[in-house]
Amino acid sequence: MATCEVCGNDYWMAFEVRTSSGATHTFDCFECAIHKMAPICEHCQIKIVGHGVEVSGRFFCCAHCARAEEGEQGAQIRDAVGARPA
């Protein structure tokens, strides 16, 4: 069995998440994985569980939050798949 690094639960169905940097994390549920790994919106501070948006290396949960924080580049952001600043 493996132990969740967030809650400490020793669970036979625990799973590992490997990051692009090579780090490995062990969790017993998606809730713990989200708690530990999801980025936080720089405007409203909510955990970004969906696709979110990135502007100038900063992460936001939606276009509204990006526009509120990121001037000209933020103004170009729209909530749509494939949307990105010009």
C-alpha cells in the first residue's frame, strides 16, 4: 500500500502523479491531488481545476480574472479553447 502525502491515508488504490520536472507525488484521491498540485488563481485565489488561462507566466481561473489583473495582454483573453494573446 502507499500513503497519501496530503492526508496520510494508507490506501491500496493510491496513485502517483509525475510532474514534467520529474517529481513524483502519491495521493489516495483526486481531492488530495488537487489540494497539493492545482495552481491558484492570482486574482480570486481559487484552485484552478479546469483549463484556466496563463498570461505572462501568471495563472488565472478564467478570462475575467486575467482581464482584471493583466492590462493589455489580459484584455485579449477570452474563455475559449485555444484562446491566447496575439
